[in-house]
Amino acid sequence: MAVNYGRDFDKNNFEFRPMMPKDVERVGCLERKVFTRPWPERAFLNDILSDRPVFYRVCYGEGGLIGYLGAHIEDEKMHIVNMAVEPSWQRCGIGGELLKRALDFAQKNSIAEIYLEVRRSNQAAISLYKKYGFEEDSIRRNYYVRSGEDAIIMVKGMTDNE
């Protein structure tokens, strides 16, 4: 379980920007650190270089890459496909700030709904998503192949924007 190591998060001390090809190697390192079944770096590169609409953001701070969020835009829906925060920075506000930026983008671009999958056991992530208005919608059985764990599909309608 990750904890807040007493780090202070002031978003003005961090760089939040679109993911670029030069970030992919660092994103891959963080991906392998955080997930048991990490995405390959080429998947991130393919997404950010593709013609399809996507939303990928990175966060840099002291020591380098601290977090990232990636989403695909499908018609009037945003599918958050990946999000990770350096373990020593978890529960400091980085994930929430990345999520806020995705919600702002969705609102500005008339996206009607945002959805994502999250491990049933990942209570910290579920709490974060609920804090930002996501609700549990359904279950995808055995979604996580290696563990056989279910995923909860969480949805936020953007018609009730704050």
C-alpha cells in the first residue's frame, strides 16, 4: 500500500503537459514499476502519434516523471485507459490533478461521458474516482488476465459538470 511520504503537492511546482515521444521511455519505466502487466512503450507511442483523438498528459516534478494519464476519445465519450503515479508520490494530489485536467478537457470538448476500468481491489483509486464524481456502473469479470481479478467500470456523465 502506497502512502503519502509527507510530500507537499503544489501544482505550481510541477509541469503538466501533453505526452510527447521523448516521454515514452520514462512512462514505460513508471508503467513497469506500478503495474504487474505493463503496457509496452510502443503502445503509448502509437497512441500519441496516431490520428485518432486522444488525451495524454504527463506530470514532471523533482527527480523526473511523477505521473501520467492517457485516454481515448470515442465519439462523445472519453475512455481513461491508463493512469499511474510514482509510488512515493501517491496520495499527494498528483492523480487528482491529472484527473481534473482530463475532466476539464472533456467539458471543453463537449464530451458527454467518461469511463474507466479499475481493479476491484484498488480501493485508493476507487475512492479517488468517486471523489471526482465517478460512479460504479458494472463489472467486467476476470478483466485482469494474470490475476483473474474483476474490473469495476466507473462512469461520470459530463452533463452534471461542476
